[in-house]
Amino acid sequence: MKMNQFIKLALRLIFSLGLVASVGGLRAQETQTLKAISVSSHSGAEVVRFDFSEAVTFRLNGFGIQSPARVALDLPVVGSALQKNVVEFTQGNIKSVNVIQASDRTRMVLNLKRYQAYSTQVVGKSVLVTFEPAASSTPSGTTVSSAFAESHNADVLPLKDIDFRRGNDSAGRVVVSLPNNQTGVDLKVQGQSLVVEFQKSSLPEGLRRRIDVSDFGTPVQLITSTQVGDRVRVLIEPKGDWEHSAYQSDDQFVVEVRLKKVDTSKLLQGPAYSGEKLSLNFQSIDVRSLLQVIADFTNFNIVTSDTVSGNLTLRLKDVPWDQALQIIMDSKGLGMRKAGNVLWIAPRDELDARTKKDLEALQAIERLEPLRTQSFQLNYARATDMVVQLRGAAVGAALGGRRWWRDPFPV
């Protein structure tokens, strides 16, 4: 009896210790709280500082859009010691910061007066968001740098390939196959050229070359790849009045260069894409969550098939949202159907099977329709006129039956 009582006491002790340990783990997570938000200016750049109670070890995911101008940062669930969820600022380009807490994340939305490129940095217990000073003009010979992605590679790794393609809108597309999605990239506008540097990367002998692509009919004329220290430098030389965009999908980095098309009312982004430009920076995010981000800032409702799955590393700089959606779908083999303001997204094979099934159902309905026979008497009719009217009747029937077309032979 005493042995049974001892066993029960021991089990209670183990259970209570386990409960204390689990509660302690929860409290350890809850101790990571947002304590303060401040804005300062350094050398013309505005810096938004988020101070936390503990050292920051989580990964930052963020995206920005140009209209309305805002930047959003997604963090793991953390507490907030702020007295209110909206912090307003009266000076500089930062209007306010909204802190939104959900069940699986905390989103900090920085509302701006005008959109500016930004970079994030973790310093101890703080997260710094630095907005680059807006340049009114860029004289010839001036270098404008933009840190596209930070490097997380410990070793120097070789690039897999450097290729050039012509886009549907006559854009020049430089496609670089990276060793992995952790490769750091710096993108610079240097005078009338673009310079892309890949950090901690090496260039195989077969890729050390200068490619003349002037015959492709795009703004890009020359592409030169060289090794500079522990970096690979790719020099892109376009001609004319051009603009560029860049994006990374997993281990593929793409720079698109196209001629500017100026309209009296707005700047067009080419014939294929006309959505508002946005910037995204996500590391290994769930594809369904990424599609929801696109839906959050458009007028469309996105319905995702249950078979859509997987993660994606995606970085975009000033890319129209409809092009961003196309990049996501292409990288995961997805297709889209549009009905009003609803987009249904599913694997292409699933969409093809659904389309085939719908067509087969229509054919089955047509075969079930009763066959009608009618005779007509033709007097002094020209054969050519009859061919035209019969063809018109066939087209009308294909569009939905006799109600869509006038009987070519009225009684």
C-alpha cells in the first residue's frame, strides 16, 4: 500500500514539474514584448526603431506597396507593452505605425506619406527599418545602391548559370541561377548601367564571359560577368530611356529591363502588367499565406485549392502586383481562373482536368438535345449566298442555340 502511495506521489511530482516547465516555456515566449517605437534621422535617411524586451532571434518577413504607401513587417507572436496600437508621428515621411496582433503573428504596418525603398537590420534587442533618402535626380556617373538581399551563406558557393531571355513585352530578362536561396544580392544603378553583385559567390570558368544580346530587340545590349574578390559582378548595359525591376523566386534571381512608356496621366508598367507596384521580402513562407498577402492589397478575392501547398522564398523590388502573382504561380506550377473579382488558383493539371470535364459535360448536353428536321424551298437562290447564311447559322448555334441568331430561312 505504501509502495502504491509512493508511486502516486512520484507521478504527481513528475506531472507538476512538467506543468511548471511548460508554463515556464510559455512565459519565456510571452516575455518577448515590444516596448517602444521611435523615429530618427541619420544622414538624410529615416530610421524606425522597434525596441524589444529580449534579444531578437526571430526572422523578419516584410513587404511594401506603393499605393497606399506602406511597409508591413510580420513577426512571430510577441506581446506589446505599448499603451495603444497606433503610434503617430508628425515629422518626416513616417505618418504612423500600426501594431496588429493575430493568433499566429504580429504585423507592424508603417504608413508613409510616399513610398521609399527600405532595409531591415537586427541590432541586439532592436529592429531597425531604414528608409533610403529620396533622390530627385541621378546625374550621369552617379551610383545608386540598393541592398536586395542579405547573405546567409557561410562559404563561397558557385553560381549555377547566367542566361538572357526576351520577355513578351520586349523586356530584356537576365536570369541568374543561384546556389541556394540564401545568397546575398546587391543591385546598383551606376550611370547608364546596372551592376548586380552576388555576395560570397564564385563564377565558374564557363560563365566568365561578355555576351552581346543587341540582336534580341530589347534595351539590354551587353552583359559582362566577372569575379571580384568573393563576389560575382554582373554588368548590364542597356540603351535608351529604360527602367528595371528585380525579383527572386527561391534560387532564381531575375532582372528585367524595359523601355519606359510614359502616358500623360500615369506611368505604365508595360502591356502585360498594370497593377500597383509592390515590394515583397519573404523567406520560406507558405504559398497559401503569400497568396493571402496579395489578396490583402488588391480588390480581388483569392480562392485557393486545397491541393496548393509548399513554401517559397520570394523577394520583389517595385514589381506590379499582377506580375508578382504570375511569378508565384509560375514558380509552383499553378494556374488561375477569373470570375468577376474572384480569382480561383489551383495546380495547372487540376484546372486542365476541370476544363476538360466542363467541355465534356457541354458536349453530352448537346448530344441529348432533340434533333429537329425542317425542309425549305429555295427559288432562284445563289449558292454563295446560301453558304454565307449557313455558316452564320452554325456560328449562332455554337454560341447558344437559335435564340442567339436569326433564322436565315424564315417561313
